[in-house]
Amino acid sequence: MIAHVVTLTFVEGAGPATIDEFHTALTRMRVELGDRIVSYHHGPALGLRPDGADYAIVSVVRDEEALHHYLDSSAHQAVNAEFADRLFAERRAVQIDYVAEGGSPD
């Protein structure tokens, strides 16, 4: 499996209403994508460490094909189109191998 991890830093002055809209859009997108995504978690940073990002998204998919389906989906593209320019000052993403606890990497 593959974990797609995204961290976001919001633009200066990003308001709570816009961040709430973004959160709702991500939740709705997850529902639309169904079982293509094994696990999906997102939310604002807890602020436990200094100099971190403002928000994180962790998506776990079965394989590279599922990752591309997720990233190229109209639902994912719609969220990016609606929020990227007005909310994201910085976006970082990485994909890593994901092994469920107690599982094997194969």
C-alpha cells in the first residue's frame, strides 16, 4: 500500500470559515471516492510543535494505480481548483510505502 501525505501552510489571514469549507470539501471528496481509498485522515495541526504546517492530509491507497485514480479524479481536482489559490501558501506532498500494523510489506 501507499500513503500519500500532504502538509499545507495557509496564506496569511486565512479565515476559519474558509478552512471549515475546505475541511468539509475534503470529507465530501472522501465519500465520493469510496473504497478506492483504504484510509483517509485530515485535519488542522494540533500546534504541539513550533514551525509546523497548518493542516495535514494522509490518504492510504492500495497501489500506484489507485493513487493516480485518486489524484486525477474529478473530485480531487475540484477541491484543488476551489481552494489552492486562495488558501495554500505552501503545499508539500510525499508518498511512502505503508504497511498496516501487524501486516507484511508484500
